Amino acid sequence: MNKLHSKLMNGESLNIKDDNLNKLKSVLPELFSEDQLDWEKLKAHLGDNIVIANERYTLNWAGKSDAFKALQQPTTATLKPSPEESINFETTANVFIEGENLEVLKVLQKSYYGKVKCIIIDPPYNTGNDSFIYPDSFKENKADYEKRIGDKDEDGYLMKEGYFRKNSKDSGHFHSNWLSMMYPRLFLAKNLMRDDGVIFIHIDDNEVHNLRLVMNEIFGEENFVAQIVWQKKYAVANDDDGISATHDYILVFQKSLEFERKLLPRTEKQLIRYQNPDNDSRGEWSSSEYVSSKSKTERPTLWYPIKHPKTNEDVWPDENAVWRYSKEKHEKMVSENRLYWGPEQSYKKPRLKRFLSEIQEGVVPSTWWPFDDVGHNDEGQKETAELMGKKIFSTPKPVRLIKKIISIATEKDSGDLILDFFSGSGTTAHAVLEMNMEVSGNRKFILAQLPELCDESSEAFKSGFKTIADISKERVRRVIQKIKKEKSEKQDLFENENLDLGFKVFKLSASNFKIWRGITIKNQSEKVGIAAEPEENYNGDKGQENDLIEQLEMFTNPVKEGSEKENMLYELLLKAGYALAEKIEKHPFFYSVKDNELIVALEMMSPEVVEVITKSLPKPKKVVTLDILFANNDQLKTNTVLQMKDAGIDFKTI
């Protein structure tokens, strides 16, 4: 009789290459032979639409192929919960992740694939003074890998050396380095977006042209929405040697044609245009010209006389103009009192009344965003200084700017998820929290920020902040404190009793499971030429015998020494495809995730525990546990596999 085995859980992030092949296979299965893409069939299917000539329009740069390798390379990294740095960790749906954002995006692929409504990022502008992560080479050993993902360095922080360093304009690959950094992150970010999702990217003149081309390639030119011009300064820099730059850009791309932009609420400045000087029962109105710029030669039926209500004289349009409506429609306008002839009917020509109650509830967004509408750089500085006590950030975005983006992209009460993986000072979280308070909303955020060290001469460092991530987390805490204070002082200000005033903090970390940590090094070696090393305490003089011992230990005891159950729980939750904000209940022998849909068992297994799991209600869809918890009892494990199968439960072990 064949021995039954449980299925082994896959500890890697989503395999991008396999995912794309599966998408193609679902649409065109006839192109595959023996589970492999048949290139000849693909060429025959595409016919004249395939481009094989060498001369064609394309975007290329030094290192582009390595950028593809970077995004295709799965990770086994995980996110370690940090409840002590969080607020309302058990109940909040907001998330802050400290770690290198390429790895973070990979870690999130399974859990958040197709779930993000809006992405807002403010990446390095590549001015020549920016520091960011870009490997020169994809030959990376275990120590380098762990350093890159923030697992460890000398002081526990990511230093401005090695992978994270300044991209100088003197570099021969100045633009290429930036493109290689951006491309894999944007590609992975697109995977996380809903089909009706949208991304807003802040940028300036240094790279806007290249960014537009990269976005066209990743998202498709047909999904370009707008290139917004934001007036970031309210005054010209008089010491500028050239032409003073007073604006930045915000590039907007949709995931697909399913995206629908929202109308913006009217501002006080816009609403003040609506008055009711004639006490019309329909309420406030504004007025517009009653003549059109067409000539009487072009529109002869619209050139006719109308009667002035006071003088009863004929009133004609100008020679080079016509009335807006036909004579029949004009009579209807008169009968409905839609024409305004001025105070005491003193105008020579009427104006058309447009009632606030009859027009669409909002304003169509434009591509020009002046500072008086959405704020400027100085406003962003003042906001952070007021909240943090000092000006600890040089160019934080004003909260009003981010609020406008969120208003265009999301619904206030649909739980839309907003992602910012270059979170900087945390303005996106600030905007989401305040908007939820102001409009009784329930939008959620995920922020990711590299633990980049603050310069020791900076105000941030002098104020006690070691990293940019520390600043961002503290800002979120203070925004929450501020809102709570306002709530206590003005009870009638809040209609939203379920306002989410919390956030979960997680930190990017190497896997809790040695077997998966080993896979990472092995796969990196196989896929991109990285020299493989054994997992723990590697010493080049140990020899193959000790390597084998370590490999055996990896399989017999897969858990990394010192791993805590909560850390393992969240790793298994992520790798099973569940979100970080899912409801988790702790039971005596296991954890129940999302109303028992997933069960994670991290206690010793026994027939009694297995029976409790299989008979729990509602019936779980998936159960995950560790092989080591069966204590080498093969009969118990075999019986468990059979019981799970009979119960229709997907059972996996590590």
C-alpha cells in the first residue's frame, strides 16, 4: 500500500513568469503543447500583428534584462508583526510595513493580488542627490540578501552603502539605474491593483519623460489617464540661474478601462459663485453666456430676435454670434424663467441661469492643480512641523494634495484600499485617516518604507528619529492622537462610530522556516547566477559533510531558532494568500483565520486536535501545520491526511 503524504506548502512569493503564462493559457490554451508555450503556434496565431524586425519603437536601457530578472525572482521573505509599535493591532485594517519595497511588493503578491483600488507613490526623482536600492550585479550571497531585505546589519539598520546609495549624475548609467529600480516595482504594483484601480506617481522634469515611457510599456498607452501639473511653489526662486521651476507632475494610469474617476466636491470658492439674487424657488444658481461663438452663416436658424422683457424691443445676437438655443427652445427657457436680464432687467442681453440643484454633484477634475487648491511644499513642511514639533522633512507633500487624489480615485464608504510603497513621511496615511474622520469613510491604507538612516546632522536625527520609517510611524501615531482629541472635544463632529484609528506595524524579515530560507538561496543561484550557500552559520572550510548535516537539520526541524508563534502565524497567513488585516481568533490548539476559512495549527498534533479541527464550524477550507508537530508519528500523520481529505479540507504541511 502506498504511503499517503500531505501536500507541502509553497513558501515562495508569486512566481511572476508562471503567473503570466497561466494568464495566457487561460485565454489561449491552444498555444500550449505538453504544458509548454509553443512559439510557432503563437506566431501563427498572431499573424501580421507580430513584430520580428530589428527596427521598431521600443524602450531600452542598460540593465533592463536584469530588472526583469529582479521582478521574476520569487522571495521567501516574510513580515514580522510588531504589536508594540502599533495602535489597535488586533482590530485595525491599516498596515505599515518597514522594509525594502521590492521585497515587500513580492511578499504581498499572493495576499493582495488584484485588491488595491489606488496606489499613490512619491519615488526618488533622480535629481543626482537621491539614494535608492539598485544592485549593480545579481550575484548576491546570503549575507548580502539578508542585508538587502533588512534582516540584519551591524546596528540593525540599512546603511547608505552597498545596495542603498546615491545615484550621481556622474554615473555612466544615471538614467538606467533609476529605470532599473523603478521597473520591477511598478510591474509588481500593477499586479496588486484591482481591474478598476488607478496609480498616481509624483515626479519632476528629471525623469517624467522616461517614467511616461515605462508606464506605457507596463500599463499600456491606452491606460494613460492624465499628466497633472501641480503648482508646488507659490513664488519664483529669484536666485535661480535659469527658469525657476514652480511645478511638479503627477502621472495617472489606470489598470484597465474599468476605472471610473470620481467627481470632486465643490470648494467654497466654487460654491460662492452660486447666488439667488431673484429669489428663484429652485435655489442658488450661477449664469453663463446666452450667445454662442458660431456665426449666423454657420448656424442661421439660431440668429433671430428675442424680446427684451422691460423695453419690449427686439434684441439680436452680435453679427458674429448666435443664440445658444433654437427659437422653440428659447421660448421654453422664457416660460421656465431661466433667463436673467440683470438687476432691474438692466442687461442688454440675457444670461442663462444654471441651478446648483440641477447640475451633477461635483466637479470634473482637471490637469492643473494650483497651490491655493491643493497646497504647496511650504504647507507640507508646516503640517509636519506642527505635528512633530520641528521641520524634520524637507519636502513632504501637503495633505490637501493627497486628499484630492484619494477623492478622485476612491469611494468614501466602500473600504477601498490605498497603497503607498514609497511612504516617506507618511502623508498618505495622514490623508486617509483625516478623510475618514471628515466624511465618515472607511478607506484603508498599506504603507511601506525603507528603514533608511537619518543623517546625523538632520533635525530628525536630533529629535530622536533613527530612520525615515521611524518618522513615518510616529507621524501616523500623532495623527491618530490628534483625531482622538478632536473626537473627545467635539462629539457631534463624528458620525462614524466605527472609525478605524489604528495601524498594524510589520517588519520585513527572512523566513521563520529554514527550509524556505534555504530555497531562497538555492533558487537565486539557479535563476540569476547567485552563488548558493548553506543556510545557517556558513563557513567556507566546513566541507560537504557539514553542509549535508545542515541540510538534514533543515528538513527535520524546519523552524528557525527563536521564531515566535505569532511570527510564524503571519508568515503562513501571507503565503496561504490571506491579507494582514484578516480576523484572527486564537483557540487552545490552533489559530482560526477569516471566520475559520484557514486554520493554522502550531501546537503538537494528536487525534483529539485533528478531530476538533475537522469538526469545527464553519468547516475550514485550508489547514496548515508543521511536520515536526507530528513528533515522527507517521500513523498519526497518515490518518490526518485521510481525515482531512474525507472532510474536503486542503491540508498542507511544512
